Amino acid sequence: PGHSLHSVLDVWQVHREELNQIGHTASIKGVDQPGTCQAGIGEIEINICGDLGENEYNISLTSARIRIRAGGNAGMHYAIITLVQVLWIFRGSKVPQIIVRDKPEMSVRGILVDMAAYGRLPTLETFLSTMRTFSKLKMNQVHLYMRLSPKVEWQLPFLPNDLIAMDRECHDRMVQVFPVLDIIQPCSYEELKTYTPSIFTDCLML
């Protein structure tokens, strides 16, 4: 449940460019009933399996085919990352027959990024490129630290449409985005009243 053919294809679509860069393409050939897949040489058999955890996956590379078993879309995402890394290492040469069994030991694998306005802020493209790199390391959370002031105007480091694009990119790569809000210190209770509710709601819309 929750793992339709289209959702699995969406996961592969995210990695299409990376596969193309190392001389490989991926396209759907057919859909078989569980246990009846007849993948040929040079083809990949993929399965979403209930006996594996959501983030867990197995990869079997043989001379006959590549078989990927994953517990869910996240596991499929991590499996593709590992497969691309293996193909990259052995690009231009024969890939050895290997079996990979992997699952995360920690449910939360995150980083904190300082996006406060007083610092040196990355461009949106730089930030997205960084998130793609962390995704390849199988990070699954990014916490955006932002320090707010009583100013009424927009205080976030990116425009609203940029934030939507950022959240979408992270979502596609199985990375959750969390805002971490701070205010100027020291701050008394009376000073706290000068912060308008919209300042916080703008951030929490992430």
C-alpha cells in the first residue's frame, strides 16, 4: 500500500540524469506479477517487498541481470544511489558480481544549515546542489536555522516560490525540511510581543 507503479517510476525519474551521466538509461519494459519477473541480460528487476523496512534494500548484480528489492520508495531511492555509485566506480569496465544488503542504523540522519541573514547565504542553486550531495550520503533531514527580528517585512533567505522549489527538490530526494527559528537575544516578554504572528507563520509554512 502506498507504493504504486507511478510512485516507483517517480523515484527512478529523479535519478535519470545521474544515470545518463555515466552512460546508462532506465525505462520501463513491463510489469509482472510478484515472483514472475523475467528480466533479461542488461535489465533491472525491481520489487517493493513487505518483508523489508521502508528504508531497507537489497541489490544483486550478476552477469544475467540486476535485481533490486526495497521495502518502500525510500529504500528504492537509496538502492538507486548505491547502484549509481557502483556503476560510476566501474564505468568503462566490467562490473563485478556483488550483493548489497543495506538499511540505516539511525532513523534520523540530518544536518543543520545556518540560513541567518547575518551570515553568508548560498544561492538557491548552490543550496540545491548541496542537498543533492547530502542525499547521496543518504541524509534524510535538513534543519534550516533562521534568526528573526521584529521587522515586519519578509525575512526568509529565499522568495516564496524558491522555497517551494527547494522543498520539492528535497522531497523528491527523501529529505525532510524543518525550520529552526531563533530570535534576537536578549528578548523580554514585552519585546516578544513586537514579533508579529506572520513572521513565524511564514517560516512554518516550509
